[in-house]
Amino acid sequence: MSSVDYTQELSVVEGKQALRELDDLIAKPLETKPDKKFYIALSITLSMLSLLVIGLGLTFYYGIGMWGNNNPVGWAFDIVNFVFWVGIGHAGTLISAILFLFRQKWRTGIARFAEGMTIFAVMTAGLFPLIHVGRPWLAGYLFPYPNQHSLWVNFTSPLLWDVFAVSTYFIVSLIFWYVGLIPDLATLREKTNHKLKKIIYSIFSLGWRFSNRHWQNYEMVYLILAGFATPLVLSVHTIVSFDFAVSIIPGWHTTIFPPYFVAGAVFSGFAMVQNVLVIVRKIFNYEHIITIDTLEKMNKIMLLTGSLVGYAYAMEFFIAWYSGVEAELFAFLNRALGPYAWAYWIMIICNVVSPQLFWSKKIRRTIPVMFVIAIFVNIGMWFERFVIIVTSLSRDFLPSSWAYYTPTLVDGMILIGSFGFFFTWILLFTKALPVVSMAEVKAVVDGAQPSHKDN
Amino acid sequence: MSSSSVEYQKKELPAKVQTVGFGLFIAGLFLVVLGYIVDPTRSAYNNIIGFTFLASIAVGSLFLVGIEYLSGAVWSTPFRRVSEFLSSLIVLLPVLFIPLLLNVNNIFHWTHPAPSDKTLIGKAPYLNVNFFIGRVLVFWLIWLLFYYLFTKNSLMQDQTKDQNLTKKNVKLAAVFMPLFAITISFAAIDWLMSIEPHWFSTIFGVYYFSGTVLAALAAATIIIVLLNERGYFVKGIHTDSYYSLGALLFAFTNFWAYIAFSQFLLIWYANLPEETFWFLQRWEGSWIAASIGLIVVRFVVPYFGLLSQPSKMNPKRLLVMSSWILFAHYYDLYWLVMPNFSKGGVALGWIELGFPLLIAGLIILVFVYNSRKNNLVPIGDPKLKRGIDFRL
């Protein structure tokens, strides 16, 4: 392991497994009955999910007065959670689209799972604007359509751009995910003896027959979708950042927000994918498909994006001073030294300091350590949004209206419940669909790629 | 195991190239000197455009070398020397910086703030001449050091074919990247943003970075395509290897547009006078046309020129587009700098011609000098064979 031979391409998948064995291994969770561990995990996530149901029930019954939001702090946990979950949803399409365009073969082992997580994370995120509007049954008016009330949306509001950006992103991610699934569904259709499963797989594999022409069209569609998805991934968090940055609240209005939010989203998304995959590869025996090398590369991306986020924090601070605008400087000093300093320093330690440990190759390749660092990153990224949103609002332009925000029990229930919602979907996904792309992994096994020269 | 059986025959560049380079250099030098005699202030503004342009190519090329090592890319290995040669321009950066320093009072009015200007006086701990020079010196020494180390290891590998040298450069690249990010950002703030010292934008460092990478990529692409089509590299390089050059030019064109648009939209939307005045300066008189032109020149043309897949591999298209992008980077810097000199309308005359000619000549001469001394292909690089065999 110590010295790398640069003349050879590194293998993506360890060992030379027969293609049939790979199919069997990946399809195994779908062909076997769930074991006890699965039910234990599911009961935990469902319990968490029930907290969401209770929290939302209380909110709908009594109104959003159940939350800790107060007069200057009109946005709090709801928007923090929204931005957090949209951020988590960034890794999937980044891995499947951007890394595809960069021809990074190591993405194949993790792409499917990450895409699935994208979809579930965006679904989780979508809950929050719905409940935040207070009257979710009126949310349909967010879509601009001619209606009898002559109600029309405000096209100049970034909140509306969010509706378009997130829903477009969701649809394209779903299509991208589904297109990638088609060859695998056909494989499953061939493998299964179960009648009902066979019918379902047959319908959803759209008559795939593994013919050369199918593959050719498939690859072209995949490339084009990757091309479409790439600007979409970047646009989603860009527009989320516009929600804040177009305003004139000090600490929100800063021009670096768009790329900084995108970097942060990729950062937290990778951390979440790494956390979940570390468990999945162990339980399903995918250690040779999702290799330590792959995890190491993910950790490198976390080091990169974590440092980019650190760069943005520092640049914001410097420009706040450099600008000579009193309100700007106050907003940043207040973050670091004010009543929410505890949240700020949690953010700095988790987001900027902890990923720096990934400079060490040993740490990048040690599973327990990288797992803990990724958890830290997720905590830190949640706090980043909390710091941005709450500290700026709680100390706004009028000192007479300043107030400290404290979340309520219902806020906490909804936050924990959102994790329950997300992980319930993840668990169901692992038993319903192949979490690794069979077709793509088979294409990157050693010797699968025809070489134009004899070796 | 070792498959380093690459046949490389060193070919000298025709003498004509050097003559052209020398001619451009002398013509440029003449105009620059004349310009400094006739109108020193205007020449100094042009000097900063020329200097930041040259710095883009020099430091951007070093970034490209570093990123190849760090990402383990192979498609670019046969061409890496081109960027290595271009990064040697770092050594010459003081040549364009010293005349700037002599005119520092003409360009940067933070050097002598009005006593009533509390904002500028507040910035004095950062914006003062001594610290400014100190920073430039630190940036330059960092770049020089990494230029020296990267090329030393790379050239040594031509003889020793030692894989450890690649590993050394990978480690160097990891150390270089954060330093590069910091130095290029503060260089952008110092050299470009502080010309209008009241204005501020947190994204400005990223803005200059995006243009820097584009300029370095475009300069490398021009040379790579010109030389490869005439067989100066090794046999067996397929046009597939061009694809990544085209794709990266396309990607960074979009990246620049994204950054530029983000900066504009957020300032326009928030409509705070301490920020909008900078764009309003670029919206006066004939600057309107220049501002709209920037969108067309820097984004629309290269976007459509490189959108389709075949165009990213077509040598002619690449040559035209990368020359265009290089021009667009100069245009962009002109748009950033000149509204501070000529308020109310575009200033364009023979003085503006001096620095582009001088720099074009300088780049050609430096490249010829390097290619005479060293191999154009890193023949000892372990990734070279894979790079030549690269197919999409």
C-alpha cells in the first residue's frame, strides 16, 4: 500500500470476482427476508418519524406559535432544517453527474446510493417550506397558474425561485436515478422467480433486453442527463443562498454566498453519504466494491470542501472589517463573541478544524475515525445554517427589538423526526432496490474495459 | 512492468518563432516606454492590466501543473511541460510590477486618503504602501518557491525516471493548493479591488481565480494545439486528449459566468449604495457597451463555441476559442481597471496596445527559451504512457 505505481491505473473494485457473483451479491438483500437487525433499525427510525408526526400535529393544531420563533427571529429551525436537508441532497447528483463528467470511475460503487439519498433528502427538505408557510393547504399557490382569484406569485422573490429550483432538481434527480436503475431492474427481472416481483420488474425495466442498441442509447441519455443535472446541482444551493444574500441583513448579504453554499452543501452531503455507506458496506459485505480507496477519496473531497467553507468564513470576516461598514463588522463580531458564540465555535470546530485531520493518510483510511469526523461535519453544517440565520436575525438593526431565540420541544421533535423520515426511506430503499449499480460496477471490474492495445 | 518505452525526438522550434516574439516584444516595449513618457497615469493603469494578465497566465499555469499531480490526471501529462514553461513567467513578474510600484500613488488613492475620508483611514492598517509591498513580496516568493520545486522534480525525472519524484510533487501540490487559494485571492483584492478602495465584494478573489484558470488553460491550449498538429510532442496522441482541454475551457467559462452573475445579481438586488456605485461606474457613457460586450465576449461566444462535443476536440475550433478566451480575459481586466481612470466613457488608443504586445512577445520568448533548454515532453513521467494512450 505504501508506494503507488503511477504507470498503472488503480482498480476500482478489489479482487477479480466473476460478474455473476457481483450480481448475486448486490441482489442478495432484495432476495432475502429482512433480518432482526433491519426491524430494530426500522423501529428506531419509525419512532423518530412518529415524533415528526406529533410535532407537526401540534403545529397544525395550535399554529406555529408552538415553535420558538419570536419577533426578530422569524426564521429559525424550519429554515435551518430546510437548508440542511437540501444540502445533504447535493452529494448524490454531484457524484453521479459531475464525477461522471470528470470520468471518475470510483464513483460507480457509491453513485446509486448517493442518488437515492439525494431524493430522500430533498423530500425531507421539501417538508419544511410546506409547514413553514403555516397554511400548507395553500401551498399550491406557489406554482404560478392562472386562477379565478387572480392570485399571482411574486416572481422577483428568491423564495419562489426555490420552488422552481428544488422541484426541478427533484424531478431531474429522480429521472437520472431511474434511468440508471433500468438495466439493473432488467437483471433482477431475469433473476427472480417470484411472480409478483417479476411483473413489477418487467414493467419498470421498460422492456430492456441488454441489446447493443439499448446500451448505446442508454449511455447517450446518461451523458445528456449528467450534463443537465450538473448546472442544476449548482443552481439549487445557489438559489437557496439567494434567499438570504439578496436581502440587506448584515451577515446575510455577502456576494460569496452562492459558491460558498454550494461547497458547504457538497461537504455535508459527502459526510452523510460516507456515514451511511460505512454501515451499508459492512452489513451487506460490499467492502470490495465500496473500497477503502473510495472512502479515502470521499474524505479528500470533504477536506477540500471543508477548507473552501473555511475560506469563505475567513473571507467574510476579513471583508466585514475591510468594508468599513459598521453593521457588517458588528454582525460578524456578534457571531463570534455574542450570545450565540457557542454555536459559532461549534460550527468552526466541526466544519473547519475537524476535516483538517484528513490531511493524514492514516486517518483518511481509518473507518472509525472518519466516521466520527463525518458526524462532526454534519453537526457543524447544521450549526452553520443556525448561525447564519439566527444570529443575524436576533441582533437586527433596532437594538430595542433584539431577542434571544430558544427552540421549543416541538422544534426539537420536528428536527429529530426529520431524521426519522429520512432514514426510514433509506432503510426501505436498501431492501427494495439494488443499492449499488450492478451494470456500472461490472463495467469497472479489472479487465472489463476493452483496451485498444494488446496488453 | 515498466512501460516507459515512449519514443520522443526533440524538435527545435523554427527560428521564425523567436523573431516574431522578439519583434512583438520590441514593438510593445517601444509603445510602453512612449506611453509612460506621454501619459504616465494612463500607462500605469494599463500596466496593472498587463501585470494582472501576465500573473494570471504565470500563476494559473502553476495551478494547472499542481492540479494534474493532485488529481492524478493522465490525459494532460504529455502536455504538462507547456504549463510548466509558462509558469516560469513567475520569475519575470517583477519586471512588470516595478514600474507599477513607481506609480503606486497614481493608481491607488488609498495611498493618500483625504483626511475627511474616515472609511479609507480605517482601512489603513491593511491598505498602506509598506504592507502592500510586503504582501506582493510574500505572494511572489511563495509562487517562485513552488515553481522552482515543481519544475526541478519534473525535469529531474527526465533523467532518473524515478516515480518518487511524482510522489514528491503530489505532496507539494497538496501544500500548494491552500497557499494558492489565499495568495490569489488577496492578490485580487490588492491589485484589482483596491483600485476602488471604497468598494468591497467577498467573491472578488474567486472572480479573479476563475479568470486566471481560464487564461492559463487558454494559453496552454493554443500552444498545445499549434505544436501537436505539427508533431512536436510524441506520436500516438489522439484528438481525444484535446477533449478535456475543450471541456475545461467550457466549464470554467461557465464558472466565470456563474461567479460574475452572482456578484452582479446580489449587489443589484440589495441595491445598497456602497456597493452599487461600482457597477454604476461601468454603466456610464460608452461603458454601457463595454459592460454588455463583456457578457458577449466572455460568456456567450465561448459558451456556444465550445458547447457541442465535437467542437471540444476540433483543433481549429479550439485554437480560435482559446485565443478568443485569452483576449476575453484581457477585456475583463480592462473592464475591471479602466473605469477608474476614464470615468464616463471607454478610453482606447495606442497606449492600450503597448502592454498586450509586450506580453505576447514575452510569453513567446520565454517559451522558446524553455523549450530550447528542456524536453517538451516529460519523458520520464510514469503517467506519460497512459496519457498518450488516453481515449475517451
